[in-house]
Amino acid sequence: MNKSKLIIVLLLIICIFSIIFSITKGSLKLSPSEILHTILYEKGTMEYQILWNIRIPRIIIGCIVGMCLAVSGVILQGVMRNPLASPKIIGSSSGGGLGAFIIYILYPELYHLIPIAAFIGALGATLIIYFLAWKGSAEPMNLVLAGVGISSLLGACTNALMIFYPDRVPGTLTFMVGGLSAKTWPDLYMILPYAILGIVGSLFYWRKLNLLVLGDEIASGLGLNVEMTRIILIGISSLLAASAISTAGLLGFVGLIVPHISRLLVGSDYKYLLPASLILGGTSIVLCDTLARVLFDPIVIPVGLVMAFIGGPFFLYLLRERGKIT
């Protein structure tokens, strides 16, 4: 077993222990053995209801959300050859958020269509940004600037909905910040098919991602249909971002931070980078959400706030390293 495979196995073990650790923490504190006993033999108790219907689905959803955002980010960074690319920064999160918000505000009875609406919004925003930045090739800085502009426009549309329909706004604050409060099994069932489709699809494209990062001319010379591959990967990335957004809201920085940490651990080969980002993304959200639940107990803060406090300084560090600020 080579070093990268060993690191991925270790990350998987850490992820499993993080999930178990998270289940034990909260207003109800139980050991792993007590949790197992409660789930198997005490199904009529309050402890069982808290564990099975509140805490466990929230943790599983958080893990899947982190996986989706991390893989979406690593795909965008490869497709756009831009280390600053992520669903939040490029604008796909804003597009997906607007699509989901339209359903939340205008058509709440169509709640089950939120992932589809978020996907349409995320894909549309990402494609618009990509083509706006295209000048013979998609320059990294042009992508960031186009993403900032489109994100601002889409954010204004979201704010307009909140202004015109103030009576329907309560309950959407967590969505705007990014959080996992009140997420239960139906929310998991809603996003699971889309998340699985996006994750499996991304893992099939690791070879083509390795070719894309070499540059368009080299990739074309090696027989890759560059533009078609890029559009397909943008679609997969948008589907993953939409899956996360539709249940956790506008959660930022996961798709930016996790790919960079994964590269430090396993290198830039997408054969290892994709699964490493997948696992590390799930772990990061599980741990950050655990912190959000216990930091000010009994007050639970949105996990998006925790990620913002971590991701903001990291983003500034990336900008400084790239010489964009002094």
C-alpha cells in the first residue's frame, strides 16, 4: 500500500471516529456503549428519540454535505485551474441558493423539488461565470472576478425575495448562514440520490481531471474533448453543490479549504485527491457541527459561523500566498 492509499485509510478511520464522537456529544451525553444499548433496546425513551430522530440524521446529513461541497470544490479547482475556486467563491452556491430560496419562499408545497431547483441555479450560475471569464481560455483571476459579480447579483435577488415576502422569511436565517438545525431523516432521503449520483460520477472522471490540469493544448493532444469534459464536470460539481445547499443552506469555505489540505496530504493526483477530499470534507463538517452544538450549550449556533471563522483567515492566507494582496 502506497503512502496516499494509507493516508486515505487513516482519514476514513478518523471520519468514523469523528462521527461516533459527535454522536456522544451534545445536551445528552452518552458513551458509545450507552448509545448502542439505547438504539437497540430503549426505543420508547426520550434518549432514543434524541439520538435516532435528531442527532444521528443531523450528523449523517452533515457528513454528506461536507463530502459534496469538498468534491465540488476540488472539481472546480481542477476544471478552472484556479486554487481559489470553490462553490461559494465562484458563485455556484449563490445560484443554487437562489433556486432553493425561490422554492422556500414562493412554492413551499414543492419542498421535495428544492435539490432540482438548486441544481438548475448552481449550474446556470457556474456556466454564466465560466463563459463571462472566457477569453480564449478561462483565466483564473477573471473567474474569481466574474464569480464575485454574479454572486452579488444573485445575492441581491435573494434579498429582494426576502423584502417582498417578509412574512415567509422566518426560518430562512439558518439557510442564509448555513446550518443543520432540525434536519431529520426526510431531509437525508431528499438529497441522498443526488449526492450519490454526483459523488460516483466525479470518481469516474479522475483521469480526465488529471489531463485537464495539464492545460487545454496538452489535454487535447492526448485525445481529450476538453470543452465537453469541462461542461460535464461543471454539471457534476453543480449537482454536488446543489445537494449540499438544498439542505444545509449557503455553507461556505468547505469547498475551498478541504481540497488544499487534501493536496498537502496526498498530492495532486485526482485518483487520490478526490477520495481524500471526500472523506476529509465529511469529517470537517461533522467536527465543526459538533463544535457548533457544544460550544455555547444549550445554545446551538449554525455550523456556517464556525466554518466562516475558520475559512475566512484561510482564504486570506491563500490570497497572500498567491501574491494578490500584500
